[in-house]
Amino acid sequence: MSMTIQQAQQHVHKWIKKYGVRYFSELTNMALLTEEVGEVARIVSRTYGDQSFKKTDKGKKLEEELADVLFVLICLANQTDIDLTILR
């Protein structure tokens, strides 16, 4: 499915209202974003770097972790009224 950034922001907002009830606090979402970026870093360092995979890394997929980063980033943008389509 292809969508614009604006559509993605709207989609996430609708999902939060339907399934999540509300957004987590900005501080909680910042912590979640940091955690998700760490998971991306772990996969990249093991796939393209010098580290080897551990048993706990099995089944982790880069595309899924990147999607998690994007989701939380969009949540932060939505709850702080930031339109990600505006470039400065």
C-alpha cells in the first residue's frame, strides 16, 4: 500500500483513536522511539556490520522495525501538531 506522509499521519491518528484510545505521553513516545531506533541499529549492525546475530535477534526484520520507528515518529508529530509534509 502506497500513501503520502499526510495520509500516513491521518491513518495513524485514526488507528490510535480506534485501537489505542489515546496517544501515550510525548515523553513515553520519545522513549519508545529511542527503543525502536535501537532495534533498527541492532539489526543493521548484525546484518551489515561486524557483530553476529544472537538467538534473541532471530525473527527480527529490518522492514518491520523501520515501520515501528515511522509509526512512533508519526505519533509524536501528530500529538505535537506537526505536519511532516512541511519541509524547512
